[in-house]
Amino acid sequence: MNVVVPAHQAAGELDACLNGLLATGFTRDAILVVDDGSTDGTGDIARGHGLRVLRHETAMGPADARNAGVDAVSGDIVVFVDADVVLCKGARNRILDQFNRDPDLTALFGSYDDDPPRNGAVSFYRNLLHHFVHQCSDVDASTFWTGIGAVRREDFIRMGGFDRAWQAIEDVEFGMRLHAAGGRIRLDKKLFGKHLKTWTIPSMFKTDLYGRSVPWSRLLLFHGGPRNDLNFTATHRISLLMVAVMGASLLLIPFQPAMTIVLLGALAVFAWSNREFLTLLKERGNLRIAMISCGCHVLHYLAGGLGLLRVLVLDYPPRLLGGGARGDQQRTDADKA
């Protein structure tokens, strides 16, 4: 079993990531770091741990970095771990045991833990949101995730690896193809890693718009993406609708003050629909974090709605006319994120 860690400008978090891999039982010769065009000493940090480094002189993107990593290792199982994730204790044995016990299992993935680093309310919110979404999802998955994900190498190669046209959510698209081809993918809700990334409101909104909403909308509309799991459950749809109502109400209030009632009603429905998540934020953080997170959550769904609108306006008409979506747009949007 090998680990592939794609790393681009990861000097700030890579040391903790690699220490976590070694602490959970991976040997140095089993770990490969793909230094994807970094200029901050990322490769030197990996070499300082005595690890093998595959260097790309220019950044090729996450799909190419992981594909190159798989080509360079020979283990029957490949584990992907992001450079800003610290695996939980016992993760290696947990992954290996599941593949050994279930020969029909093709791939599995985990989630972030429920105790993000205390590096600001926005980061706490964003990292805990990912944990919550995965913990509420179906264990029999139809997608994949490379933050902490493992796949049988022969199946990965048989499927052609990650599609480099998807420079965001390329792992989700791969999981859909793998599932459609008969692969069994499991979401292990007890396989955890701590996400070290620091988020700001601008970085969160930009990533949610260009790195999540736009490609997810394309996947849903044009490629038969998951329609009732992960980010497409009833709660997510209600939340998206309520944010749209709130936005429309704000625009209309100067002309019709009574729309204030509609705005407050939509906010109440939004908060009620997300009560479990907001309660978790209060329990793991405090009331202040929960209140700030409610605003962040509105922005999260606003980005989702704007991304969907963008795809419907710019990509859907060419599809209807038979021209297809613009093939180079995936990379363009991912670069913006």
C-alpha cells in the first residue's frame, strides 16, 4: 500500500501532514510526495523526512499530480492524502483492514474530524461543514474524495485515472465513473483527518463559487451527478432556495417594505433547516462562532446559487444547441479558485 501526497506551495502544512502519515504507521518507502511546481521549499521538506519526491517543474494541477503519483508507485492500494491534512491515529490499519476483509471493495474515503484547528471562526466553520456533510451522507457512495481516499491501483488505472479536464472536483467525477462501471465505494465515517487550511471569507466564497458550485453544477446537469447525497440533499436544496428568497427580498425592500417579513421568514426557515449543523458549531465552538457561521453559511449557499446560475446561463444554451459546453472552461474556473 502506497501513499501519494500532491503538494503545491505546501511548506506551511506539509511537515505536519508527513509526521501524521509516519505516526499512523506508513513507512518512508511507502510515501511519495508529488511536488507540483512549488517554489516555497515544499520538496525540501519532504526530502528532509527521507521521502521520495516526484518533481514537476511547473504546476500541472491536482489531477495530473495524483495520476503521476500513481504511475510512480507499485502498491496494490493507493492512498491519497492532501498536503494540509493530518491523518488520525490508526488510519493506515483501518484502511488496509477494510480492503483485506472485503475483496469486492474498490475504493473508500473518510472525512475531516470534528475538531478543526482554532485558527479563526471562518476556518472553523468551513472545515467543520465538510465533516458534517460527509457524516450525514450515505456510506454506499457513488463519488470519491482524495482529501483522505484510497483505491485499488488496478481499478484506478483501468478507469484512466483522474480526468485532467476537471481541475476541480476531479475526484468526484472519477468516483462517478468508477461507480457507474460497477466499482464499490465506501464512505468510512470513522476515518478522520484534521484539515489545517486557514480560510478567509474571500477565499471561501471564491472556492465555493469557482471550485465547487460551477463544476458541481456541470456534473449535475450534464453528467448525471449525484442528486440526493452530499451537497444535493433536501436540506441543501431548501437552503439554496431560502438564500435566493432572501436575496430577492433585500432587493425589493426599498420598494416594498413589507418584504422585510419575507426576508425574516426565509432566514428563519434557513436556520431551522440547518439547526443540526449550527448546533454542532455551537457545541464544538461557542455561540459567537455559531452566529458568525450562520452568515458564512448564507454566503456558502449564495456562491452555490450564483455558480448554478452561471452554468445555466453560459453553458446550458450551447448544450441545447448541440455545441456542448466549452471544453477548456474547467481549467479556467479552477484557476480562478
